[in-house]
Amino acid sequence: MAAFKHVLSRHAAPVAPMVIFLLAMIARWPNGAFLTVDEAYHWIALSKRFATALSTGNFADTFYFGHPAITTLWLGIAGHWMYETLSAAEVINEGWDIFYTLMRLPAAVLTALAVAISYPLLKRLFGVHIALIAALLWIGEPFLVAHSQLFHMDATLTSLMTVSLLLMLIALKHAGGSLSASPWWIGSGAAFGLGLLTKSPALLLAPMAGLIALIRQRDTIRDIRSFVNALLRCVLPLFVWGGVAAVMWVALWPAMWVRPVDTIQRVLEEIFLDGGAPHPWGNFFLGRAVDDPGPLFYLVVIAFRLAPWTLIGVLLWIGFTAADGRRAWSGSNRWLLLLAVFIVLFVAAITVMAKKFDRYALPVFPALTILAAAGICRTADFLWRRLRRGVVVPTQRLVVAGYALIVAGLAANLYGYYPYYLAYYSPLFGGGPMAEQILPIGWGEGLELAAAFIASQPDGRDRPIAVFYQSVLRPFAPAGVAPLQAIRDPRRVDYAVTYIDQLQRNTRPELHQPFHRLTPLHVVRIHGINYAYVYHVPPPVAYPLSADFGDAIHLLGYDLDASAVRSSNALTITLEWHAHAPVGADYFLFIHVLNERAERVAQIDVPLDTGRWPSRMWRPGRFFSTLHRVPLPPDLPAGTYRLAMGIYDPHTFVRLPLRTDGERAEDAGDHALLLTRITIP
């Protein structure tokens, strides 16, 4: 590996951080294609409110949740400023997609910077190869990319925690001088403070800081007394580390300037009350709705969310480390073992909490990519030692080709999932279709595709769309949105959308029960996962009547207006239809008016057409209303009349077969349905 290291040091070292940042930004460049639930309901509006509170001096109004999400809100101010400035200067056109892109951009830049900053830190700890491969894996890990493109807390938290942890390890590696005065240690405290301002799980860095401070004293520990003394010597470094974090906490959170005690108390309540309670809408794991998914949840999540090469690299590192035995705590592997300790500690801590989401495990993913890089490098070294005698390719070309292959493979994997990296699940375990049966899925992505499908329909822009997550769908719905229960009033909405998140967790089952008897008009499918189901809302039927014409056309019932039959000499009939299968042909409808002697006194023969939807365009799951005016003779005698109807092919005049539990009109010919009897005065 020495030759490889020489090649990289000579050619790549000066520009590597810049190239890593550019690659990370390319992978993380956000887009406004979709909106997540938390962005729609919380962070976009709260960042605007945060800016208003700062500008008006209402500092107490900078506390919203105990998360506390302050770094996210500061980044949101930057996003709002960019959008308002560029749109005012007419550099960009105003629009939701551009707005969401710019709102997400500052957080994406921060996460890309974290990778670039981490590379030289990793290089100090592990050497150039592990550092470079770890950075590339970090850049291309789909789960990390997915969250780095969003305006949310978890990717920012992950970046800050990882930088803080790496700085701790460097402070431990450089044993000279006092740990309290180490710039690496102080920098770690600053990153920890920013992480703690982002989200409370950053507190899990504190045990690692204590462990590292104690390891720094390991040479002085010989017995119980010296161990106690070593613990006491850890107090000052931890005080400095926590003190730097406290300064960041107070300096950047205006609520701490005016209500420090209340703010801290509410943060603690968030940690112990909200985090310790199951999600109010329930959860989903191993095929069923549950309150708490249990201790296996994050192990399954990590296996499904890691790219295959990262998981394999981690397993290789574990294998080599186990084979090292007592030699494992030597060289740079000791820092890898401490990263592994962090992973175990973090996963164990979030497993104890009843409230669980896959994104809560995100902070361990950079550490996993570092372990994977170490495993890949150990494997490459192992193979190189055995194969190098038969290799005739120059070392430099081999190095360049190897890294080019890594970059190309990672890029191809990301390209295949663009822009829906949230839908990435490891193909080693069956990918999205298998994950759909095991893990909770869906954070709003895919709803915009449902809205696009509805908008593409001839009547898709007429009325609001009924949906559970109204704020998520609203920017993409031309006619607006309505609550899901609006389907109870079919005159209010034409389309409804159900979403995988609520279906898996069985959220508000009473709202979804009406859809059990309906066929979806369209299914939004992303990378093998059924995300959203689009339904056409059944129309109100005044007089239900069930009849099938052929295999595709079903009559639900009718409405008859005979109030002005004498003044208008006509009957107005509305027929309600449902398609069981694609119709695919232009059919005609006949309506016959028969007197008591079975004589036809009036009739119409018209295309089966709603005006927007000729019958050839009728598709399964859709409902149709056709309005017909049947002229009557002005001298029609008073009496009781029968209305018979049927459907036929206008080219052959062959009627579609009728199947019904209702009454047939045999005297109107084959396959004629007796629609109703009417008395005309």
C-alpha cells in the first residue's frame, strides 16, 4: 500500500478536499420535486417565524420544539434570504420548486462541507486511502444523500456529530500537552454545541467524550486509587468541552438570552417525555402496525438502508478485527474501535426510546462508511500482497482506475435513484418491495406524483384533492386540497389520495375504510414501492341500481328529473357509471320510453360520452356521469311509462350483454334494462 499512498499523496492531496466538496455538492444538490411532511408542517414556516422574531426582538419566540432545531432555523433564514433576494433581482422565476430548492440549499452545503472537512481529519487518523474511500462512500451513501437534500435536522445533526467525534479522536491521538488546551478538543466542543442546537441526540457524544478523556489517562491507571484520580483529571477537559458547547448554545439561541431556565426545562421535557413516548400515530414493523417496533428495529433499518458495499465493508472490517485478536487495539484500528463503540452506544440509546424512525439512526452512517473503508482497504491490501507478482499494470494506473471505478459505481447508483433517494433500500435484502413489507415508509415523497397524475386528467383541475397530508400536497394541487373525510361529500371533491405512511401505521382507519371497496385509479410506484393510491370519488347516486353491460361497464344508478315534463316535453336523466376494466371502444346508449302496451313513444340514441370522457377512454376505478335529455311528444297522453336502456356498438348494432339483479325490459329487445317506471300527469 505504500506505493499507492505515494501516488495519492503526490497527485491528489492538495486538491482532494475541494474535489470532495464538489462531488458531495453534486450528489446533494437539492431539488423542489417533492415536499416532506416535516418541511411542510414545521420547518419552512418556522424558519420564517424565527426570522421575524429576530428582526422584532421577540427572542422568547425562538423556542418552538425541544429538539431544538436552531441551526436548521438559521439555515432556513439563509434559504429565505436567497430566494427573496434572487427573485427580487429577477435572477430566478418565482415558483414552489425553486423556493424549495433554495430553502434546502444551505443545509446541503453544510453537509457537503462536513464531508470535505472530515477528509483531512480522517487522513490524520487513518491514512490517505481509508480517508479517501470513506469520504467517497459518505458522499455516495443514498440514505445520507436523501436527508442531506432536505430542509430538516437529521443530516445537519449527523454532520456536526461526526466532525465533533473525529476531532475528539485526533485530540486523543495527539497525546502531547493538556487535553483541555487542545485545539482539536475545543473544536470538538464547538461542533458538539452546534449539534446540540440542532437536535438533542447530540448529547450521546458526551459519553464518548468522557471515554476519550479517560483513555487519555490510561497510562496512569494501575489500581483503584489511580483510576479514581484519572476520573478526577477528566473533569477539567469535560468542563472545557461542555463549556465551549454551552457558549455556542447560548450565543446562537436567542430564547436562551431571555428565558434560559424555561428553555432548558422544555428541552429536557422533549427528551424524556416526547422521545420516550411512542409516536401518537403509531408505527409499523415486520408487517404490522405497532406502537413501539422493539429492539430489532434499528438493526433492520441499518441493514436495509446501507448500500451493499458499505455493509460488506463493515463486515470485512469486523472479520479482520476479530482475527487480529489482542492486536486489534493497535495503530489506527484503535480509532476505528472507538467509532464502533460510538455506533453501538448510539444505536442502543435510540433503541431504548419508544419513538422510532429510520432517520433517527442517521448519525451512525458516516462512522459506518469509515469502518467500511477500513474493511475495503484491509481486503485490498490482503489481495494485493498475494496477487501483485502477477500484475503487470503500473501502480499509478491501477490506483487511478480503482478510484475511478468507485466514483463511477457510486454515481451510477445515485443516478438510478434520482431524485427519490428516500426510496433506496439495499438490494441485498430485496430492495423497496421487501422493505415495504417490513419497515415504515413514506415521508411525503410521491404525493406530488399523485397530484401530477390528477392534474393531467380532463377534470383534474376542477376541484380540490382529498388527502391526509394536506400541506404536503397543496403546492402541487392546482385546485387545492381538502381533508380526506371530504369524500363523504362527493360534490366537494373528485379525487382522493391515500398514502403508504397512514396505511402501514393504520392511522385514522375510519378515514380509509371507504376506500376498501374501491379500485385505485392510479398507483404511484417508486423503485418498487407503492407510495400513493389515487381514487376517483364515487358520485352521489339518487336511485341505486346495479347492472353490468359487458365486462367493463357498470351502472351504479340514476337520477330522474320529471318536474317540468309537461312544460319542457322532456325527461332529464343522469346516469352514474363505473368502469370495471378498460372499455376501449366508442359505444352508444339507447333510452326507450314505453307505454303500457309496450309501444315505443320516445327514444334517444346517443354516444356514451360525458363530454370529456368518451367511453373508449374509460378506465378501471373511474366514475362517470352522463346527462341525457329525452324529448317527449307534446301530445303524449297521461299515464305510466317505462324507461328501458341498453348499450350497443354503433358499427354492428350489437348490444352489450346485460347482467343485473334488477328488472329487464324484455319487450325492448335483448339486453335491455328496465331503468324505472314514471307516471306522467
